[in-house]
Amino acid sequence: MTAPAAQPIPAVPQTTRVRVFVDYWNFQLTLNEREAAARHLADFRFLVDWKKLGPWLAKEACGTVGLANHTFDGVIIGGGKEVQELGADLARSPTWRLGALSRAQAALRVQVPGMPPVDHRLPARRLREDHRVHN
Amino acid sequence: MIRLAWEGAYDVGVLASMDSDLVPAVEFLALRGRKIVQAGFPPKGTDLATACWASFDVFADRKEIERAGP
């Protein structure tokens, strides 16, 4: 009895896991400054779509270095109190609450210096557990 | 960024900052094989861009991330 011929194993496409880290104030203020200069204004507030930002930055970065396959694994926005409020706003958005989360939206974390990170996806009980771990 | 790299949670990190204070962290990660790409606004943040694996200009395509006003 002969062994059956080995079937070739299909190649698994290699994906690159990408995380995005945003230095909130540095990013927002520089964007404001550049936009104001482009518009010949003294000041301008550029309204960032924070839900789009993470996946878009991941895509652009991969395009820059020629990575064909990538997964966007989340964005961490670091900053102060305002950043925490931004995270809370996003968590209250209808799309968020309905659970119709894309991978892109599912992993936004907000970090405030001196405080444990807050993941706005998680229910309160899980958040407490997270805090215990980080403390 | 360092903690998640330590946990093996990503292969490539995208760092949206121009702050040169982050250069040591990027260099530390580079020595350990983590690739960091800077999303910046050149020529600002040149030190950080140089320390990173690659960098790109956010401003050129900023309309992609602009939210409509209230």
C-alpha cells in the first residue's frame, strides 16, 4: 500500500500587523498650524475624523514601505484630558453602541499621562480589571 | 508603543508625531527589530523621521482625514 501523494499546502498570505500611535497635541497643533498657513489665516482648527485616522495612517504607512498585506490592529491616542473626552465621544457614537464595529473602530485606546489606559470598547467591569492589571 | 512591541502585538508601528523626545524609544525598538514609520509634516520632526524606518507626509492627503464641520 502506497501513501497518498502529499497535497501541496496552500501558501498563507503573510500579513503585517500595524498599530498606530498618535501624539494628540503634537499632531493636532501641527496640523492646525500647517492648515492655517496654507489658507493664509492666523489660526485654523483642522477637524480630524478620528475614526478614519488610524486605518488611513496604517494604509499610508504600508504604501510608503511597499507592504501589500496588512491588518490594522488599533490606534492609541496619547494626550491629556481632552483626549479622554474624545474617546468618550467616540464610544457614544451610534455605530459604536450598535456593535457594528469594523476592525478599524474596534481598538481605539486613549491614554492620559498618570492614568491607566482606557479602552472605550470595554464594559465597566472589564475596565476595572484592566486598571488593576495596569496599576 | 514599547510595551505593545514587547508583547509582540504589532510588526509595524505608525507614529504620528514630530516630537524628537520620542527618538530614543524609536531607536530602542529599531534595535529590537520593530519597524516604526513616522506620519509627519516635513520638514518638521526631521530628527524623529531620521530615526524611523520610513516616514511620510500627512499634510499632502489631509483631506482624507478631515471631518465635516458642525
